[in-house]
Amino acid sequence: MKEKEFINIIKNTLNSKYIGDDCAYLEDLGIVITQDNLVENIHFSMKYTTPYQLGWKSVMVNISDVCASGAKPKYLTIALSLPKSIDTKFIEEFYKGAKDASKDLKIVGGDITSADKIFISVTAVGETKNRKISSRSNAKVGYKIIVSGEHGNSATGLKILQKTFSSEINKFTKAHLMPDAQRKFSEEIAENITCDYAMMDTSDGLGDALMQIAQASGKTIKVNTNDIPHDKTVNIETVLFGGEDYQLVAAVPSDILDKITNYSIIGQVVEGECGILIDGKFYSNIDDKIFNHFE
């Protein structure tokens, strides 16, 4: 059973219009809300992660989802399930990392309980006032595909950590252990755009985000890998499908581009079958290339 199949079953069972994007947009309340889980030895390992780094990343991945919606991140709650071996120093360092990553956001509550391994669940709330909220179904023919930052760094960092178990921080390992949500990129688009647009983060890989937008919008997304910003030591397969970069990818009209300060155009939305056209090769499905938590 694939992860996406579970999500589709949940969405169809609940008959919910809110499930499908990075955040649920509760227009009547003027907020977006999202929740993510991190499970020890699936999403992270304490062999190469410090409690501070874990706290940082736990909240940052949720802030990234709020940014992907176009909303302003405002509040967080954190629930922890912990084994008996965890000491008070872990708790202190974890929350220091979470606080530093949160910056002007407020951590307003949560829960704590016992478990046989570390389980973290974070909920983030974003404010939608004066912002145009995105949906992955809003890509239109002629829209440009733009991205923030470099891609493939986090997956490269993970390979280094798994090989060396070193605490040394470099560009790649920092991208994996302590990512930064792209708040300015999100803000510049959401506060200036007036039409519908699509935006996602690349937590499951740039290729996956492109496919999700293409399928939800019923369009073909055409990209040129030479235009994707990445370190030249990182191969294109990792750039497209490595995941956990927490950059943003958006499908927007050309007239918004002069309002954005740092971006790269990597392609455009064209008419055609749902899927992505990468360097002239068409993909209608990339499930075999992306990470699946149930395999």
C-alpha cells in the first residue's frame, strides 16, 4: 500500500475539501493549519542528530508548510512521546532549538507522554490576512515555474551523515539537520499576487512537488534541469528526487516576477497530459523515485 493511497482513502472517506494541500485553509477563521510527525529511525537518527538540531528541524518543517500556503506563520504546538532513557538535558536542548527556529512565532502548548522511541508531532497555524493563499490545483497554462534556493543539498547531507556519523556541519549536513523555511519568498509572492497560483515546499523532493502540482492542476509542467539551481557536485537524480530541502516551488504569472527578489525560473506550465516533462522526457508517475514511509 502506497502512502498516497492512504491519503486518498482518508480524503474520500471524510469527503473533505480541506485535505490535499500542504495546509488546510480555514477561510472562515482566517487561518491555515498543518501538522507533521517525525519518528525516530524513520525521519531522523540520534546517532547523528543533536537534541537542539532535532528541535529546530521539528518546527521548521511545519513552518515550511505554512510558507508553502502563502500564509504568515504565527503559532506552534509540540507533542512529544519519549522513551524512559530521555533525560532533562534532552528536553532543554530540544526546546532551545525549537525556540530559536521559531523566531517570532509563539510555541503555545502541546503534550508529552512515554513511548518506546522518540515521536514528535508539531502543529502550525498561519495567518492569512493580506495574503493570497495558494493551492497546488491553481497552475495555469503560461505560468512560470520558479524555485527558491538550491536543491539536492539535504539528501546529499543525509548520505554524508549516514556514512560518517560525524557531527561536522557543512553546507550539505546543515541543509539536512537545520533547514530554513523560505519565509521571504513566500511573503513576496503572497502579499503581491492578485490571481490564483500554486505553491508547495520540496520536502518530498522537487520532482514530487512538480508532479503534485501538475496532477492537481490537470496540466503538464515542463522543466529544464540545467536551470535548476544546485551544487555541481550533486547529481540531477538527487536534485529532483532527494527530498527534504524545504525550498519552495511555485507556478506564477510572469507579471509577479519583478516583485520577487531571489528566484530561479526552471520551466513553465503547458497544455497536455497530467505530468512533468523533464528535459524532453515525459513522466505521468514518479512513485518509484520518491520516498514512501510505508515501504
